[in-house]
Amino acid sequence: MRSSILPPMNLVSAFSLTQDDWKSQGISHELMPFWLDGLYKNRSLWDKHVSPKLLVDLNKKFHFALPEISDLKESEDGTVKFLIKYSDNMEVETVLIPFHKRFTVCLSTQVGCGMNCSFCYTGTQGLKRNLTSGEIVGQYMVAMNWLKTKNPESLNPSIVFMGQGEPLHNIEQVHQAIKVLNDPKTLGVGHRQMTLSTVGYLPEMEKLKSFPKINFALSLHSPFEGQRSELIPVNGKFPLKDVVAALDGLDLLKRQFITYEYLLIKDFNMSDEHVEGLADLLGSRKAILNLIPFNPFPGSKWERPLLEEIETFKEKLVSRKLRVMVRTTKGSDILAACGQLKVNKLARKNGTH
């Protein structure tokens, strides 16, 4: 399926509905397989199975277009960064990341971000608006369709909600998008193939209990409240101790863990004191500590540690019986790695974005 003309803003995206939602719109049980396969796979099925009157009625309320690709960059490591344009000409970045067995799509949930984290390029953009559930699903469709034109046998990509924006700051639309993506009759992305990352936006964390059993990740970056507030300003309002307590209240599956993301910043958060603080915080929890070497971006004051410093820090954490992973950096040459996403037309014009 290819993107089409940008639709009017007053219509709802057809990609924002689950099969149960479509039932309430008059799609019968008998028609549903042809309707959904036509929407997500082959639009010509509607010519054979859907009445013209039903299509006319639904076109008054819904649009069936995907967002456009404004720009595309491919990294030397196979990472692909899409600049996605919506009907109001607002843009976000979506990243397709290659792994050993399948690809992962990093989805944005807002145009910009209001959290103003000092380690994240997106935070310098500010928050423009929330994305709708259909716009979030549309990002996935664009990336998936691009991938399948290159390799028709590719599995549907996994998903991480780690792009531009704080997902819990737009929780209702993100929740609906997850239900659509997870629906076995639409895209069928398994709940264990989806991860939502948050900085700890506490007012909405209770609602995570009603989500499908997807994976959750917390941007941790320091076990100490004051230092974490320097990196994540909302920590001053929603302290780490309260955020971790909220995560403790989630009903995890038997072999499910919360991922605690830990940005490695040279001469800032990699001391023995930090090792002890992380052991105290996570040692008794169902936790995986994901170490992320800082990815530089224009104007940042932070520095990336050396490889030997990363390995030494990891070894100290492992000696404290913590479950530790080091995230492989991908797409940094096109500003597509963790923390590097920002819609910047001037930089794009100059060929640096």
C-alpha cells in the first residue's frame, strides 16, 4: 500500500479502529475479514465485497490515507530514518532498526516533546501537538510497507514507543494505537513485541494497568533524585521513588521484567557510588538494566564514555547480581540513535539531518 494525498483534518483515520470498533460502524461479521484485509493489505478486495453505499457513508467520517514520507535517510548499519508528514504539515521522525531476526520500528507519539530532558535532542524542539492513534499506526504502516517493498518476506516489525514525545503525556491515543496494532485481525503485533518507554509521567501511570501486556521501560539514568532531576526535569515534580512504586504495582507476566534504561554519560553517572545506588534500587526487583552510551547531538553538554569505561561499569553492575544489557548504537551517523531525534528543517537543508 502506498501513501496517498494528505487527507482533511476533520476526518478520523481509518487506522485508528480495532475490529470491534468497526463493528459499531456497520461492518458485519461476514464482511469483516474482507474489510480489514482491504484496509491493511489489498484495497481491491473492497471492489468485490463492499457495497458502494457503505463506502460512501464511511468516507464521510473516515479517511483511508497514510501519512507521507517527506525525507528518508539510510545509515551505514542499515537503520532507516523516515521524516513523516501529516495533513497539517506537522512532521515527526520514525526509525526502522535492523536486528538479527527482525526489524524494530521506533515510533513517535507527539510532535516534539514537553519533558525537556537535557540528554535528548527532541526536548530542544518543544511540544507542538499530540499525535492521534491513527497517526501513530500510520507511522508503523509507512515503515512496514517500505520494508516489505525491499523484502516481501520480512516479518512485521516489533515496536518501541521511544521516538519523539512522552507516550504517557498522550496516553489515550497511545493506548488506542496499541490496541489497533495488537489486534490479530489488523496488524497482529504481539504484546511481547511492543515496548513503551516513559520518563515517569506519574499522573497517568495507573492507567498502564489496563494496557495489553506489553513491555514497559523507564528512563532512569541515575538512582539519585537530585541528579536525575538534572537530566529529567519532571523528576522534581514526580520523584523517582514514587515512579518506581507505581511500576511495582503493575501486574507483570511470569517471565516479564521492567527495563530500566540507563544513559551512560562520561564523568557524570558511572561512579562506584552509582553502582551501589543501582544495586540498592533494582537488586530486589524484576528488572533489566539497559545501558545506553550517550549519543551526542548538536549543542549538548554531555559526552559519551569510552568503550573501556562502559565495560568496566557493566562488570561492576554484574558483580552486584544485576541483569545488565548494553544497547548497541545504531543510526548515529544520520542522527537516528536514542536521544537524537528532532525535526529540524534547517539542519535537513544543510544535509546534517
